[in-house]
Amino acid sequence: MTRGNRSPLGMIALFVGTMIVTLSLASPLQAKYASFILDADTGEVHHSVNAQTRNYPASLTKMMTLYLLFEALDTGKVNMNTRFAVSARAARQPASHLGLRAGQSITVEQAILALIVKSANDVATVVAEALGGSERKFALVMTATARKIGMDRTTFRNASGLPHRGQLSTAEDMAALARALLNRFPHYYHYFSRPTFTYNGHTFRTHNRLLKRYGGVDGLKTGYIRASGFNIVTSIRRNGQRLIGVVFGGKTARKRDYHMVALFDKVFLEQRRARAAAQLAAANIRPGQKPEVVAETKPAPRRQVRQVASATPTNSSGSVWGIQVGAYYKKEPALAAAYKALNQLGTLADGGEVTVMPLKKSRGRVLYRARIIGLGRRDVYRACRLLKRQKTGCLELRLPPDVEFASTGSSS
């Protein structure tokens, strides 16, 4: 058939096919799930799924905007009281925004808090224009800086994270950015834990709900656009260790947060198990070995001694809560029993501290009591119920705050 003699049906099919191809090329990337957990101090990777897949970062972009603003502060280009002018273009940026009007100005410190707490898109443009001359030029600096800190698969096109087909990053790159913020600008990091920000009489609350919901979390940033799904970069510090977690493509903010918690829980549980195995190996105790248990039906008399320097968690009345899972005539099996119970309890024992408490008996013998100290009052009773269902003896403890603990390590 010649070009000029195509049937109407063929022309319709050609038109539809062309439209499908055109729409597929023009449509944004679909949100892709990715997650990544990194030790901020050592660089050790604890978890990685699709970590190098390029996705839309959404408002995680503002972490780089803040990075360059912190850099300008440290080099003396600006100070916390420097005022940035608001252009008409900045004032037109869509929500989330601070509601700035053209001709107004905002201080650097106000800008930092607005970017972190409110995730204000108008403020991101204000910062970009102040530091880069235009948002387009600033985005080029953002991308160049990303390359310098190892973000090899990231490209920035604006300072806010608003939708742009060319603005892409990865979970691994965002973890690298968070780590760079921690390492280079620790003196500004406290801003990431601010729960509220007040501007012109209006108080804004952070989008980062994990700051209150999960112990040890102290930053960093959330992000969302329709094309990306719900993203988050989280930093958590427990027992001297700092982890950075990233989740891309959550279906809802709540599900994203729950998933981030589940990933951290998994890493902490694996670490506790590894420490327990190391302790057992050091004590030359085989897994599953049943050491001799000495029955103790009542708590031993409390002994008032000096308070130790390292504080143990207490409740509002000053008491220390914990559990006892056995008493032994040797320290090693007591230690093994405490760590076994710790693993049985999982996340219920988060914040608990394994201790072996010696008690002198008659004829010079010493009884070693296996305990997990520093749990919440409710967790103590829940823990004993759980252990008893697993055929493990358990005794709830309420101790005075000035008792001395023979600590052997912490649970997470």
C-alpha cells in the first residue's frame, strides 16, 4: 500500500501508536522503592536494596541547599543575621511554602529553619538566588558539589526538589550527603532536630515524625512529590554509634516511617546477636548449652551503694526498672542467660543494659544474677510475660537509683 492510500483504520492505529510512544516519553518516572543503611562513622553498609537506582529526591534536595548555605556561613560569605531578598519568582513557588511576598526579606537562620522544619520551597529559591545569582546557576553548583562528595549518580535542577524530569538521585547518594553534612558541619547539625519553627507569629511543625517516635533519631529530612512517593533520610545515634538510613518510594508517610523503624530494628537486633555470640565465644559457652541454674524465688535484699557515673534510665520516681532471668554460681552462664533473654525480647529490650549482679552468700560463695536493666516500667511486665511464654524464668525488678550495676555492655 502506498503512503497516500493508507486506510482510515491504519491511520487511526498509527495515530494511537504515536500518542502512546509520545506519552510514555513525556510521563515522569514511576516511584521506585529503595533503602539503604550506613554506619556514619565507619562507612560500613548494613542494608542495601536498589541503593543505586535513580529516583526523584523530592525535598531531600534541600539537604544540598543547606549544605551550600552552611558552607557560605563557614567561609564568611554570610552570617546568621544576613538578610536574603525575596524575588517575585521565589514568592510564586508552590506549597509547601512559607508564604513569602516579593520585596520581603528573611534572615539566614530563619531560612535554615524554614528549609528543615517547614520544607519551604519559596525559601529554597530565595537561598538559591542569593548564593548563586539564579536558581539555575545554583543548581549547577549543587551538582558540582555532589560530585565532589561522591554523589556520582545525582543531578540537581532546582534547590527545592519540586518536580523536574532531570532532577534525580539515589538512596546511596543521599546517605553520602547526610554523612557529609554530619562530618563537615556538626556545629549546624542541631537544626535538624528542631521540632518547630515560628515565623511572623505562625508556628510550623516538622514533617519528620520519627524525631518523637523512635529513640535516638535526631534528623535529617523528609520529602514527597507524587512522582517520587514518600522519601526520608534519617540519622539515629544509640550507644555511641550513628547510623544513617534512607527510604525512597514509600506509599504513605506512615508506612515510610514504619519501614524505616523496621530496618533500624533489624540492624540493631543483628548487632545484639553478634555481640551475644562474641560474649558466649569468649566465655567458651556453646550455643544451647544449659548452665546450672540456682533457684531464687525472691529478689535478693537491696544494697544501697554509691551511684555510678554512667546514668541508667530511670522513671519519673527515680527508680530503675529491669528484669532478672536467673541466678548462677558462675559469671559466664549468667552472662549467657542475660544475652539469650535479650535476643528473645527483640526490640522490646531496646535501651536495656545487660548486667551481672554478684551477691555474696554463706561460706564465701558468690551468686551471679543475670539481669537486663534500664527498661521502661511497662516493658518490664511485657518482657516477663513474653519470656515466661517461652519457658524462660523472669522476675520483675524495681531498683533504687543509687544501686551500682556491674555492666557488661548495652543492648543496642
